[in-house]
Amino acid sequence: MSPDQLFPQTDYFRHMRHRVDRAFIKDEWIEHVIAHPDSEEIQSDGRIRRWARISGFENRALRVILLQDGRTVHNAFLDRHYEEQQR
């Protein structure tokens, strides 16, 4: 983990974060979801899905996918379907 990173991240995450639809997602928002999830689910592969509303971004839901260690971020994106799936 480099000194400027707030959390460990996969190469996949670093690559995906350059996409136009994800580049605006702030590290602070990801940190918030990791520390204070509204809900959590364990995927069949052991990865962890966490969701939380981001008050600084129209109260939209951010989903963060963590590796099995519960710390390393593998993916993060706005989840439009969160309302329907309230976990």
C-alpha cells in the first residue's frame, strides 16, 4: 500500500477507478462505507459487499466490494438498485 492510499486496493480497483462513471467517487466515501455500512453481504467467493448512503452525493448508495480480508477494496460503484434490495 502506498503512503497516499487510505486503504489497500487491488490492481482491478485501481484500473476501474479511471472509468468516467467511477472517477468521481471519493476515497472518503469508500472509507465511510467500509467503516459504517448500512448493510453487508458475503458473496459465494468470500468477498464482502457493503452498502451505505452518501449524504454528500444526493444520498445515493455506494457499494464497495472488499476481498476476504475485509480491508482490501476490489470495486466501488453507485448502486442504482439498492432501494429494491434493502438488505
